[in-house]
Amino acid sequence: MPESNRERVGRAMELLGAALGPYVDRRLTKRAPSGGNWRALYASDNVDTDASTLIGVILDYWPNVFRDELHALGRCFLGEARHWRNHWAHNEPFSDADTNRALDTVERLLTLIDAQEASEVARWKVETQRAQADVGTRSAVTGRDGSPDAAPAGGTMDGDVGSLRGEFTRAMLSMCDRFKQEIDYDPARVRQMVIDRWGPEAASFLLAGPQAQVGLETLRWHRRLHESVEAHVLLPRFGPLFTDDERRIARTRLMDHGLDVDAFLRQQ
């Protein structure tokens, strides 16, 4: 793992560029007219591995190519990743808090595009937080001032779980889009939670609060309970993201609104 904060962020940006290059090329090549070459428009730029350039390309083609896949959440991550890349390129200092935020943003963006590099950045993030916590602990023992900006991490981020978090987040955003387009129901509060908190955290927050009667009643009326947040929580592939209590709450809510949960799960 890189040692200094600047090295950590710089290396994360290298991985981001390496992942964005083929991601952008696949999508733009597929959408280009027969015989067209999107790269010709960026002949003087590094559109293979430079994160800042590739983020600019994505934003150039945002409405027609990338918006429906990355959604508003992805645009937020792109803007923040570009900010940290420029911060790094201008030799600005990185505090521990800055470093944690930059690594987290890069990890989330890589997860959103389903890039395998996300697991490596997640590992660096955890190791960075542990190193910061160790420094804080040593400072307390020796009587020096100062403490880490982030709390010690309790465990590592498994690559498969990181990928599941991205998949669940994309599923939530797609769910919101479908409801708005197909049944004229706009779950704006849920969408904003997913953008602000990330998908699994948003679902956990909703399950911990009062039962969402209006939303579930609307979905029951349209016979779409099987596409609700609660239904997604119960899908076997998302099992590692939620506790037994959360799955129990989700099951109870769906059953109370008339969904045969066992039959639904047998179809998955």
C-alpha cells in the first residue's frame, strides 16, 4: 500500500483511470455510428488512463450515453472524484479526512461501474484508517496532541460485498425510475436517501423507521410489492448486506400488505 496520503490518493486515481478507460470505450464504441471514432474528438488527450480526461468525456456524453446507467448518484461521484484529482494534481496537501473521503469516493465510483479495482481501493481505505488510528493511539499513550480524523475501521471490506453494495444501489435507483415511468409514482425521498447514503444504508434506515404505509399501499394497489425496497432486501443474493432483524422486518411488512413472500422467493 502507498505510504503517504498523497501517494494513496494518486494511486487511487491511477486505478480509477485504468478502470474508466475501457468502461468509456466500450460504451461509446457501441453507440458510435458505423465507422465512427469517438476518440478522434479527443486526439490530443489521454482517453486511455487519465481519470480527469475520462470523467470529462463521460460528462460530455452524459445525457445520451451515461445518465441512464450511472444516474444522479454517479454524477455526484464523478464531480467529487474530479475535485480530488485536481486537488492532487495541484500538489495541495491531503489531511487524513481528505484522504479518507477521496478514497471512499473513488471506491464508490469504481463499484458503481462494476470495476474489480474497487476491492483494492477499499482495502487501502481500511488500511489507511487503521494506520491513522494507530497514530492516534500512539499519540495518546505518549502524551502527544492529535488524533485521527476517522474512527478505526472494524474490519476489511470484502470485494464481493463491495460489489453487492454497488449492485443493490443500482437496483434501488432503477426501481425508482421504473415506478416514476410506469406507475406515475415518484419515490423521491427514497431516491435521495440512496444518493446520500448509498443503497444498503438507505434500506437499513428505512427498515429502522416507521412502516412506510403510503409507499407500500401504493405498490400494493399497482401490484408491485415484489419490486419494493423490502422485497429487494429479501433477495437471497443481497443476504450479506442485511441483518436477520432487517430481513424479518421486511418480510413482516410485505406480508402485512398481502404479498405471499414465500411464493415470491421461490421465483427468485
